[in-house]
Amino acid sequence: MIHKFSVRSAGVAEPDIRELGRSWELDDLEVWRDYYVEFEGDPEPAALTGVAAVLGDQLDVEVTVNQPLAQGDVQVAYKRGVVDNESDSIITVCGLLGVEARAGKVATTYRSSSPRLRDLVASTRFNATIEELHDEEPHYDTLVPQGHYEPTVHYDLRGLDDEALAELGVAGGRNLSLAQMKHVRHIQETLGDEYVTEVLLEALDARWSDHCAHTTWKSLGGLLGRLINAAKDVANPNVLSMFHDNAGVWDFYDGHAIAIKAETHNGPSAISGYFGQLTKLGGVLRDILGTGLSADPIGSFEYTAIGEPEALAPIKGRPDARRLAGETIRAIKEYGNTFGVPMMSSRMTFHPSYRAKPFALGGSIGLLPVSAAQRGTPRPGDFVVLIGGLTGNEGIHGASASSAGATMDTTAVQIGAPLEQVKFRKALIELREEGCMSALTDVGGAGLNSAVGEIGEACGVWINTALVPLKTAALPMWRILLSESQERMLLAVPPEHQERAKKILDRHMVRSTVIGRFADTGRYHVFHAPDLTEEALIASAPDAVPAHQGETGFDVSYELLDIEVERQEVGPPPRPSGPPPAWPSLEPAELTGLLEQVVSDAEVASQHYADSQYDSTVQGNTWYGPHHGTEHPVRTAYWAGTPVAGSPAAAVLNTAFNPWMFDADPVAATRQMFCSLLAGQVLAGVEVHDVCMCDNFYTPHLSENWREWLVGMVDELAVLVRHFGVPLISGKDSSAGSVHTDEGLVSVPPAVFLTALGKVPHRDGLLREQWTAPGNALVRIGLSTSSPVGTVAGRKLGLTDGALDDLALSDVDTYLAALAASRNLLRSGARIGAGGVAAALAQGVLASGTGVRLESATAESLFAEHRVGAVVEVAQDDVDRLPAELNPVVLGVLAPGSGILLDGTDLFTPAARDGWLNSFTARIA
């Protein structure tokens, strides 16, 4: 029997609902949750009352039972056949109340008298991939998915010609090339089999995809190896693990280490901003949990680049940029806040080249003991244990489709469930402390196929897909293997620890199932045998390898799974020639107007509308950032946290990315971004040798010279690593940034997002950014990068074509050494970034409520973005003590008031302040 419980506000609506009503211009908007519960039998009225009381156990909430939708109501629910993420929790709650339930479903209902309601919900709160839209009460016979198992399809490749092989390689959404299909045929012939299965085709499609195998980077001369070799040449003793695990690991203090990782979810986010961004953050947090023998996430960061919010989507049926912006904020808030990890840095940028496929980057850092920093190795006989969420029919072909650029469709979108990950977070740490795991990894791109296949390579592995707990009934073997259902981890558990591990997981209410075993075979073996139960598997001999159990998907030696990638030679990348354009001469009134435009740009303007929704103080370890200011919250240039209880030692994180610079010259932009990060770390108080970095490439694959630019950026990073001794220890490449759209080919700029992680023994030595006292001087220090190309003001002035500034690395060395030696003279300091000196001054005024009186000002002196530089506050008596190697230029003096004064004229007008405060919200809300 199915009963419905509607839980709605009995008083004032919650803030997010009120905000939604304002953005939709619906003053009477109501939003509530409907819970459908399928019980075993028909519960007594008292039992239903008890369930209702628990579901409505909040202040100012009322619950109605079995009330149908009224005319005009619009309800969004998961499609029939998809298990809700909340179903397990509903079943558990009912069980605790003594009521047996079989399944649950949660829906969201919207009510308003406006005739626009349905269209608004459909366009902004509905994903047709996995959801249904109801205008009247739906009828459910059951909430339990029904279905039957489909046997795998067999193919004999021996008699197929090239055309038939190529056609089969791309059938059903696969992306296998002709060369890859010929290798599959070679596997069949080597094994002497009469056929191969679709399970093998699908598994290899994912394994050989660019996402999993990095085929683009391998084809261009082993690009990853170039970065690894550069880091090895540096031999920084802080490196504990790099490019070997789910995240890089950096030595911290007192026996602790910090893991760092960032990854992108560009393809899924283009289809569904909400689910794509939800699972980008969930996935990278899972990477941290799956590093070494498990690290505990202590911070997250994210960056999103989308098209102009005012523009239509270039592909019909895809969400436009404004919708992507709203869904991104909602998703990041839901996952980060629910998981309980502080937001270290968040930013959204609008750039036309990301209108077809956004740049959706999520990152995290985590704490773990040095003793657990190395990736574990499964041993023959260890159990393959799957924990966490159910496996469903979503994220199919996610890895291979995202590698193919424009071919990704709605079937590749995953569904996130942060509460599931919350449950196993602490369980994993306890398992680590109890020594219950030989190894672990997360289940992410390419699903179990990747997780099992990669971790099993150490010795060999077999799994029974019939044991995998499903959210969608009777999935075929290949879909069980390839599903990218979220919130799952894979553990290697020794037999002697299996019972203890099970008890720990049960206590944390984490689903766990033994689905296979590691074996001393050197083979990857997948089969589907419903008759082989989990109990029988656990009771079997450690060296027992099932033979002829059920239906075989494949049983192949790992040697046969490797494939050669054809090498492509490229020359040097083209570089812009000629000098950069000159800055115009502007009068004070024109400078005032330009300042208003610059501070209203998304690169500079307040993003408080988004940032205020992300918890940045949870865990209590954040010491500085992501905002500062006593008058207005202004974004900090770095974040610092003290993750070890009782220790003042701090981790310091900052990021650098500018797509407009990469538009102009990807190689020069790479150098400027790297040096900018390093200068920011030294300004904050970190020694150069205590800094590492993480790289995230997002490049096109169909635009002209994309290979040359990619190789050029990698080689430039290798040069920088060797020169400064600052290693890259983790990264990810996404090389499918070209999309065929209704308006033609759209390609992202060749670019790399860089994240720096530093450490200091005591937080008190870090330099803050807020101004301290009127009368102190403001001084620009650092190297001059005065080209208007790639700057915010340059875009406003139409100065977008031309060269970026060259940076001599010896000059950077000199500056960094002088900066480290003279930090004791600095009262405050802010790294110069987007918007140049003018933006730094405006944000200084906004944060402190203190004004500045400029000695002089030109367009260049105000708006050039000297990225290896800073605006620092110095006592008047100390100005002459600043060393010449800092290249100091006195800008002016801090003064009472809250303006930016030039010869008595306030350049920082009320319109500029309003633009900084409200322009971002106005464009996306």
C-alpha cells in the first residue's frame, strides 16, 4: 500500500523559497516536499501518524497525508523505475518506527496562481533525463522498480571487414575507433574464443577512452610523463605521492600529510547544470577519500566558466548560461554544505567560448597520516567490497562520451546523493585506523569497470555483477559494469578483517557487499552468476577462482588490455608577433566610467549571491578566507586553514585562471598564471620550496593548432617546475572542448587551471589583505605586465588583440627573494589580479571603509594587471626601506573617507559601488 505525506511550511517560507519567488516574480509561490512510501501491507492510522510526525519533525512545518495535487500544482519526481536516493533513508526511518516499508519516493511540488508556473518549473527545475513532470496526482502501482535481466549479446569479429568493424565500434553510443576494434578482434583471436561479448566492447570503450587512458596526451609524446619527470628532477622532499593515486599527497607537519586533487565535469554539466555540478564536487571529494588509505576532506574549491547569461544556448534543448549558473549554485551549496566541508574558493566567469560546453572544475584537499599516504596494494585472496550507493542506469557512457566532445547526451548524466557519502566518510577513516583495508579507490568515471580494473591490475581480479546492489531493476551485465552511479567506493579487504570491516560499516549505516576477489591470475574476469551468493563467496577458499559460473562477460589477461596509441608529431605553437597595443590617454571622468565597468565585470564584482550560500566555516579549521572585510565581504586572494587539532600549522591555497589570456597566447598565459600563484604564496608568507601545484587542462580538439598549444603549455610547465623547484603533483586533462552546435563549431581556449598548495609552520606569520590605518602609503610592487590584452579593462576598451608580456624567470626569482626578505615591512598586501590596481583599490575601500588619495593615475597605472605583483600597505617611514628589487611605485596614501580620490575627484562613484555589489546577481538571478 502506498501513502503520500506532504511536508510544507506552516509559517514564513524558507529563505531559498522566498528568493526563488522573487527571481520568478511570483509573490504567492509555495514549494514543498511530497514523500510517497510503499508499505508492506496497510499500516494502522496510528502508524501513519508516527511516520508523518518524523517526516515533519521541524519548526513551523505541517504534514498532510494522502492529499492529491490541486489544479495548477506542478510536481517534479524521479521517473518510474529509478530508485530515489532517499529511499533507503525512508525505509530505515519506517523500520525504526516499527513499520515495514518496501520503497520510498520524494517529489517537489510548486504552487502559484500564475499561469507561468509550469513553464518556469520546466525550464529551471526539471531534468527530463531522469524526472517526470506532473500536473495531476500520479498513480503508482509500486515504487519498486520492475524488470528482467537481459543476457549479453555476442559478436564474432573474425569475419568482419573494416566497415563493419567501424560501424560496430560506434553502435549503441560507443566511441571505439577502427584501430581499437581491430585490437578487440586480436583479443578474440588470441583467446581462441568463438565470440566477444558486448560487455567486453563496452568495458574497452571506457578503458581506452581519453578520460581513462589519456590517449590524447599519450599520442602527443607522453605529456604526463614530461610533467612527472620534471617533478622527479626537482626531488622536492615534501612530495609523498604524485600522479600515482586519486590525488597527490604533500607532506605537512608532525606526521600529517595533505592530499590535493581537482577534476572537471564539463560534459555532464552541459546537459544538466545541477546534476553535473553536484557530482563534480561529490566526485572530487570521493577522490580525496580514496587517496592513500583514505584522507579526510578538509576543504573544497570550485570554478565555473559559462557563456554570457544573456545569450541563448547554442544547442537546442540544452540549458542556457543563466540556467547553468542557477543550477551550479544550487548544486554546490547542496553537496558542500551537506557533506560538511568548508568552501575555500568559488568563482564563476562568463566567457563566450564556454557557451557550448562549460568549464566545471571542482577541487578538494584532505588530511591523512604520512603512514597512510601511499596507495595500497590488494593481495590475492582479498575480498572486493563495494560500499555506498546503489548502482543504477545513469552515467552510462559518461567517460567515453565526455572524451568525444559533442556526442554526450542525457544518458551520461549522473545523480548525486551527498548524504550517502557523508555516511561512509567517517567509516573509511575508522577502517583505515583499524587496518581493515589493503587498498581502496573511488567508483567514478567508467564505474566499476575502471575501479575494479585499475585496482585489480596489481595481481588479478574477478567479480560477479549479480551481487551488485541495484537501484534500477535487472540491469544487463555491461550496464552494471559501466554505470557511473555516484557515492560508491571499492575496498580490498583481507579475509581476516572482513568481519570487523562489516561491523564498522554496519555501525555507520553504510551498505557493503562482497562482489568478488583479488586473485593471483593477472586476469580481469567479469561474470554474472545469480546462484553464487555473497555468503558462498565469503566461505570459499582464498585462492578459488570460479570457472564457468553463470554468464561470462570476459576473462582476459591484463597484457591483452593494453593498446598502443599512434604517435603524432607537432611543431612549436604559433605565437603572437608585434608589440602589445597601447593604453589610451583618459581624462579623470573617463577613468571614472572605466572603473565602473571594470568593477561590475564578473571577474571583479562581488559574487556574494553565490558565495553566501556556501558554508566556509564548517569544521572550524578555516583561519583566513574565502572573504575578508569589516564593511563588505571581499574575496581573499588565498585561503588558509589549520587542519591539525591544537597545531598552528597552516595550509595555504590559491588558484589562477584567465581564459582571455589563454585566448591570446596559451604559453605566455601559462607562465604568468604559474608565477602569479607563486608570488601570491610568497606574499602570504610561504617559502617557495614549500609550494606544490595541481594542473587541470581544458583544451579543444577540433580547432586549429590545438595540439601545438597543448604541447606548448605542458612543456612550459615542465620548464617552470624545474626552474622554481615547485612540482606539479596532481592533475587531470580534458581534451574535448570543441562542440558542433546549431551555430557552428564552438571551441574553448587552450588553457590550464592551476592550483597552488603551500604550508607554513605557524598561521600568525601570514599576511592579511585588509588595510590597517589611514596615513600609511599604498605601494605597487612586483614585475610589470602592462599589456592590456587579457585584462578586464582591455576588453572594455576593445584592446583584445596582441601579445602578452614576456616574463623573465630570473626577474621573478629576484622579486620573490626580495619579497620574502622584506615582508616585515608590510602592514597588509593584496595580490594584483583581474581589474588591476584599480580593482585592488576598490576592494580595499569596500573591505575596510578607508579611502585612498592617489598621487597620480593613468589608464595603464590603474588598470594594467601586474599579475606578479601586489598592492601593499607600508608605513610612511618604511617606504624608502623597500628594496629596489621590489620595483616599488608609490600609488598614494590611505585617507579618511571611503573614496578613491584623484585631484579632489572621487573615481569610485555610487554607481560603481552598486555595480560591484549587484551586477553579478542581476545577470544570473
